[in-house]
Amino acid sequence: MATFKNKTDTPEQLFKRYTRARNRMNQQQKKLQDAYDYSLPNRANFNRTEVGEQRNIRIFDETAPNGLIQLANDVQSILMPPYQRWAKLIPGSEVPEAQQKPIQEQLEKVTEIFFRHLEQSNFYQVSAESFTDMGISTGLMVFEEGTDDNPFVFRSAPISEVAFEEGRRGKLQNFWRQFKDPLRQVMLMWPNIELPSNLKTQLKNDPDEKVELIEGLVLVPGKTELEDEFQYYIQDMESHSLLVNEKRLWQPWMGFRMAKTTNEVIGYGPILRVLPAIRSVNKMQEWDLRAFKFAALGVFMVENSGVINPFNLTIEPGSTIPVEPSVSGKDPIRPLQGGQDPRISLEKIQAKQAVINQALFSQPLPPQTKSGVSATEISIRMQNWVRQNSAAFGRITVELIEPTITIGINILVKKGLIDIPQLKIDRKRVDIKYESPLIAIQDQQDLQSVKESIELIQATYGEQGVAVAFKQGKLNEYINRKAGIPAELVNSDVEIEKILDGIQKQQQLQQEAQQQTQLPPGQVQQPQLPLAGN
């Protein structure tokens, strides 16, 4: 068993914490299962039905399932585009200015190593899967340590299997997973497991019988955040004994949400937000299909002199209904008049679909009202769409992107795969700069503002006005940072000063040469004596 510096909970206290978290999740079960049934039926399984059961029988409209997949792809491409450098490490706020460039060059090498291993892992496949969960409620991923060749291993967990608590700053921090596995397999997964008496008996009598266990990972708080520890344990549901109890240096679980409501822990994604509209449009589509079936096959009334039993009467497409003979004796077989024309509900269905698409950001470009729209206008509309939805992406940055980088750096340091020992992202010495397309749009807007300001000053006061208005060194640094220029390509202040000094000397030599060519032949320019007082 592990030794902790900070005080840990007893097994009974840990079990009570899990029970409370599980009960909170159970209160949301019906709502979540409804949302998954209409948008991602094969993902979550709160009712523990049999494997292979058909779960998409409630879907009559594909707007929500298709929009959810598109939402997951859009979020990934905007925040964490595959095989691109969407973030980098930079010197923190307490790094002296003179040391920033050499430290930046070191950190850029670390960033390159991090993304090389990330691209070799299964991160982008697993994150896309979890982004669909986030579109409904909460995305859950586990960032585990792998081998030296493949140090990053990710897996996704559906919300139906996990219970969690919030910790500091409202982030999801403590996680539990209840599962049932054969005891023989449990022994293979955790070789150093300590079995209580009831499981020892089971191992002896029937090792292939499944045992119900809890896998938990909770924060063991210290006096400061730097002294925090994490407790990983496996607990028996029957005896509450801890079969595994280990200390971890960081929390490998990552839970992320687009939004949440007050007093609730689970995320409140776009699917939950428009769930009433999704239910309505599916029911309307179901009714429309039934109406079209009636219109295609019809229901006919057939004359019959016998007695009609209403309890055996079924009205469905293609059926016949025995009725009393008509007075006129004509049309012994005639169609039953139907109800509303199915086409009448089309506008209502399209209105509901528009609400769902808007919630899932499925149509970032509004309908064009004129022909010949330029590429610039399309770009501006896309920028406006990203800006309108940037608040929803801010929480994802804090709950997913930052932990992904932090855990990855911790693993690389532990395995000795980077040259900077004890590297830690603390915002003081080392910070993170995000370079996703979402941030790039903001950077481009900042650069455009600087460009317009320079052009305005230049047009008003000339070139000298620009030199007076701006600090040239700081301006160059700002432009390079916003443009994402690597530090190794940028000259330092000392190098810039040497280059400018060389340019000035060269200009002086050129001026002297021009003056020599302008003198009469044989005449040499005399040196100027300093004036009195100089």
C-alpha cells in the first residue's frame, strides 16, 4: 500500500463519497438516456441492456445525430486540429526579459517533442469520440502513461459508466468507475492486488465468476496545491476493502463540458438544451411516416352484412373495415377518408430542425440573400460565427486542452524524454500559448488593428511620426508573437542593434562617396572644424 504525506479518507468514507456521486448521476439518468437515444444511441447504456441490442429505434429524424457528429468535428478543428501545433510553451511572467529568448528556444524544442508523441498516439481518435459526449453533456478521457516508444495512451469513457465530483475552481476533479470483471482477469490487470477473505474464497472456488469493483482516483489535498497528491484505488463493492491503493503524481482523468447549470455537476450540452425540440421533430417525423403509409396503401371499407366487433377492428395501412351495406348499393369497396395532408407539417418540421442546427452550430454561414458573395465576406461571416461561440469553447480550453499539455509534459519529464528536468507549467516560469484557429483569428484581428494604426499615423505625420509613436523593438516583438514567428528566426535586441549600426555606417560611407564625386577634379573635401561651444 502507498504512503501519503497528506491525510486520506478511510475505505468507508471513500465508499460513501462514491455512493453520493453515483446517486447524483442516477438523478440525471433518465434525461441523459433520452438525449443519447435520440442523438447517439449506441454510445451510453444506462439501462445495461444486452450487447448487440438495437438502440436506434426511436430515431425518425437524423438532424440531431448528424449535427452532433459535425459539432464534434468542428470543435476539434477549431481548438485542437489534428496534426497541427495548436499550442506552444513560452516563458512565464517572472522570466527576465534578457533570458526569454534562450528559454523560448528550449521550450520550442519541448513543444516539438510533445506534439510528435501526441501525433503518434491515439489522441485525435479518442478525443473525437469524447467530443460527441460533450455535445450531449460531459466528455471524459483518461490520459495514461505508456511505454518509452509510445508514452501517451488515451481512452474514452462514456458518462453512463462514471461518477464524478467538482474540485477547485469548478473543474471536475474526482472520478469513480463501477465495473464487473471475472476475478481471474482482475488478478491479471493488478498483479499486486490484496484480496479480502470473501474474494480469496471466490478465487479458490470459481475464479471466472465476475466481481463488482470500484475504480477511483481522488485528490488528497495538501496545504498548498504544490503539496497535493492523488489516490488511486480499487475497492470491493461487497466488503468495501481496498484491493489496490496507490499514490499518483497527477490526475489522469479529464472531464470537459461546453456549459453547465447551477448546482449541477454534469455538463449541459447543446443536445440537452434543445432536447424538447428533438423529441418533437422525431415524433412529427414518425407521424408523417405513418401518414405517408396511409396515403400510399390506404384503408378501405368493405360492405358486410354481418355483425362488426369493434374490439377486433384494426385501422392500419392496407387494411379493410367491414361496414353495413350502403343505401344506394353502390361502391361496395370504398376508401376511408384520411386526415391532415402530410405536407402541412413540413414547415413545422423544418422550423424544429433549424432550432437544432443552430444549437449544434451546424450552419455557421447564414443563408445567402444575394448572389456573388466574395471570399472576404465568407471569411468575415466565419469569423463572426467563431467569435459568437468562443465563450462555449473557453471552458473546453481550461478543462481539456490545458490538462492535456500539463499531463503530457509530466509524463515526458518522468520518462526523461526531454532535456529540461523538473519542468513544470506554473505560469511563472513556464506558460502555455494557444495557437488554435480560434486564437489565430483573434491574432489576425490584432495585427490588422496595428496595421491600420501605423498606416493612419504614417499618412498623417509621415515616416518619422511612426518612429515617434511606437517603440520599434517592442512593436517588432508584438508583430512576431501575433504572427507566430518561431523565436529561432527572430533577431535579439543586441543583434538588431548591430545590424542597425552596420546599416548606418554603410549609409555614411555612401554619402561620403557621393560627396567626393560631386567635387571638382583634383579638389579634396576639407575636414570641418568644430564650431565654438561644440
